[in-house]
Amino acid sequence: ADSYPNIQRGSQFSKLTAEDIAYFESICPIVSTEKGATQDDLESFNTDWMRKYRGQTTLVVKPKTTEDVSNILKYCNERKLAVVPQGGNTGLVGGSVPVFDEIVINMSAMNNVRSFDAVSGILTCDAGVILENADSYLRERGFIFPLDLGAKGSCHVGGNVATNAGGLRLLRYGSLHGTVLGVEAVLPDGTILDDLSLLRKNNTGYDLKQLFIGSEGTIGIITAISIVCPQRPKSQNVALLLVESFEKVQETFVKTKEQLSEILSAFEMMDINSQRLVRQVTGKSHPLKGEAPFYVLIETSGSNAEHDDEKVGALLQNLMEDEIILDGTMAESEAQVRELWTWREGVPEALGHWGGVYKYDVSIPLSELYLLVEDVRAKMSSLGLLSTPENPDNVVVDVVGYGHMGDSNLHLNIPVRGFDKRVEKALEPFVYEWIQKRRGSISAEHGLGVAKSEFVGYSRGPTELAVMQRIKNMFDPNEIMNPYKYIKA
Ligand code: FAD
Ligand code: MLT
Ligand code: ZN
């Protein structure tokens, strides 16, 4: 494909025939050029959220049941037809769209809650349930989904599990490796693996579901999940703070943990560049009047509003008195809670405004978390690529850092006026080598997809990669599942 000049279509894969199409149509709804669909009809399945990755599928299948998925995969495996599992297509590494003509198996028609136990808080649902719908279902019952992220209105819970999404409250509720209790998955040969456990504890053998969490559609299709959900907090506070240096952001983090302890549910960092871009794109005025290099969003979730208000109020007062922060504001209504969150959750969308964005999702020890942004900025500046007041049309709009500070997870983003080889050459392998030197992760929460697959060696050793390859070969010997992606040893 033109989009992927360095990747060859696997010669082992068959091409779709009219007979194949007829078979899939006998199983479930399909979208196919053979059946009159236009390229426009297929566009949203072929293109990712950032409009950076584009495939050329001519067929999308929409299974309604686990049996449908089983029949589809069994057939594809026998016919050596490559496939891409697709959830809400909000992934940020090009994993959810085809590279060439792989069949898209879109999970949106499998969208039912299967059961909920209000005593244990365990929810079991189809993989294609949209995260926000799962959370609304739980809200009505006094519970909350233990994962939240900006793409909640579109992403699927199955996609979340397949990417092991981290999100905004990992600090509080932990990783999906802990909260997901079970997975129902279909293996490439059509076998249905029923590991849909409702148990917190089960040490009888290998924990197979863990392999599917973060496997990005490379070893099977997740058709259902069970997950333990916490009680919905009765009281929620959000504060937005202005901080003059990254040292002070770290001090703020320490003080916040000390004073808020069990009620802290998010600690997010945004740099000034990210806030300026959101302001520019949305035209809104920022809730904090002055400007400073860093902004911190703190959220608490608890059960006693009076107690929580008091704690957050005291924290802000102490942070101001000790001159750790320059300013701060606390939401006073639910509407204000949402408004303050838009200054964090609105960052990814604002970044795409100028024509393209290079995204890095890294994890490194906290003390050096922001240094990466400064080093990349200096590099872009020295190469004359960064926009300045004198040269406002330079290709690099800005170098931006934000992320889940509470989890040592930085999002380094370089919004550009158009994808540009000079920028790419400056970024890679520079960023990966920088991370490797600090024994960090080149993919903290977004996964590998097609974007990061060739760089896994910067964060994983040859022995680890060899074992991963063996796992892949065992599940998917014909390599039909999401080819050209994930790990390239
Ligand atoms: P898709 O994008 O459709 O797929 C992602 C990958 O999973 C693909 O490889 C696909 O093949 C595979 N897959 C999907 N469904 C299945 C299935 N049922 N079985 C097997 N494989 C499957 N991520 C974070 O970790 N934290 C964040 O805070 C965060 N915020 C985001 C904010 C925005 C605005 C956006 C656009 C994305 C964000 N993401 C974040 C990226 C994140 O990976 C996705 O939003 C989400 O987890 C993907 O779910 P999805 O249903 O859209 O999956
Ligand atoms: C976020 O934290 O906002 C997401 O991971 C998305 C992104 O980094 O763009
Ligand atoms: Zn994130």
C-alpha cells in the first residue's frame, strides 16, 4: 500500500472471492464492495481516529454472537484470510485498521450487558459495549466502571481490554490486569475459550485471560469480559493548579498523596503548551487567569462530601502557603467539574488541529519525566523546525507534554502542519534511545499497533521477544490475526 512503503503484503494470504463473501453474508451483516458498498462506506473502517493510518479493506463483517465470531475466524483460518479485530477504532497506534486488504471484524453489534451482580459489583458484558454506556448502566446501579478515558463515547470495553488501556484513574482503580476477572475469546481456529470468570481469586493453573489483556487482537478476538466495578463515589472534587516548575509539580504530587491519601483518584499534568493549544482551538478562556509552565489537575472520589471538601480545601491552602503552587481553583458544581476536565481531556483533539501529530506514549522514572519534552523541543528548535514568533509557519507547531503523572506516564506530542520527513528523522530513533537509556517503556498505555511494532527492542530484551513470538505462533500459526503489527523481533 502507498501508506506503508516498507511493508509487503503477506504472500501467504488469500484474496477474497465471491464465494467467501457469500459465506460471510450467510453469517452476519457485512459491508462489502461486492455488495454495492462504496469506498466512502468503508472509509470509517479503513481510517484511524487520527486519520494517519489508512487500509484498503473491501469487506467489514459485523458478528452478533460469539458463535458468529467463531464461524468467521474458523473460515478465515482455513482459507488464510487475514483479519483485523476492530472495536471503537479510537486506538492511537494504527492497530485497529487494516494495512492492506485484511477483513475488518467490527465488534459494534455485540453490545449487550450480560449480567451484573450488585453485591460483588461484577459486570459481564459483550466486548462491543461502548465504555460510556457500560458506565451509564453502572451509574444507575450505584457503581462505576474502573476505567475512564477521553475516548469513552466511542471506544469499546473489548477494545479497552485488548489495548490494556490505562486512562485517567489508573492511579485509583489499578490496571485492567487487576480489575478484569474474565475474558471470553475466540481463537483463530474458531475455538471458544470460556475464561469468563466471576472470581477474584483463582490460582488453578496459568491465568490465561492475562494474555488477552493488551494483546491488541493478535492472538484471538475478545467477545466478552467480566470486570469488578467499585461503588460509585458519592462525592467528587476537581482542582486545577498552576505550577512554576516540574520540581514543584513533583512536590505537589508528594503533598497531594500525603494529604488526600485514600480519596485521590487522578493526578494529571499538562504543560502550558497543551493549555494554549486547547484555548486556541476551542476559543474558551482558561479557568486560571495567570500563566505558568505547568498545570495539574487533581480529582478526588470519596463517600463524604464535607470531609472531602475540607481535605481538598486544606491541601490547596497548604500548597499556596508553602509556595509550591502559584494559583489554584476548585470546581464548585458538577458542571464545573466537567469544565475543568475539558482542559485535560480536550488536549488530544486540539493537537490534531493543524494537520498531523507525532505521538509518543512513554513511561520513565518521574524525576526525568518532563526532561524528554525539553530535549525534543531543543532539538526541533536547533534544527529550525519549530514555529517561533519570527517564523510562525515552521512545520512543528509546538512540542507538548501532558499525561498521567500519577502513573509516571508522559504523552509527548509534536503537532505539525503536515507529516514531514525532517521531523521524523529528528524524532526517531532519538526518542527511543532516550527512553532506552533510562530503562523506560516506549509504549506505556497505547500499545504497539503498526506505529511502534518495530521499536519494541528499545524496551524489551531478545529473550522476552522470543517468548512472545512463541506465544503468538502457538495461538496463531497462520498469522491471520492483525498481521504486520505488535511485536517485530
Ligand atoms: P480499537 O481502536 O478499535 O482497537 C484497538 C486495538 O485493539 C486494535 O489492535 C484492535 O485490533 C484490537 N481490538 C479491538 N477490539 C478487540 C476485540 N474485541 N478483541 C480483540 N482485539 C480487539 N488510551 C489509554 O490507554 N489511556 C487514555 O487515557 C486514552 N485516551 C484516549 C483519548 C482519546 C481522545 C483517544 C482517541 C484515544 C485514547 N486512548 C487512550 C487510546 C485507547 O487505546 C483507546 O481509546 C481504547 O482503549 C481503544 O478501544 P477501541 O474500542 O477504540 O479499540
Ligand atoms: C490521553 O491521556 O489523553 C490519551 O492517552 C490520549 C492521548 O495521549 O492523546
Ligand atoms: Zn493517556
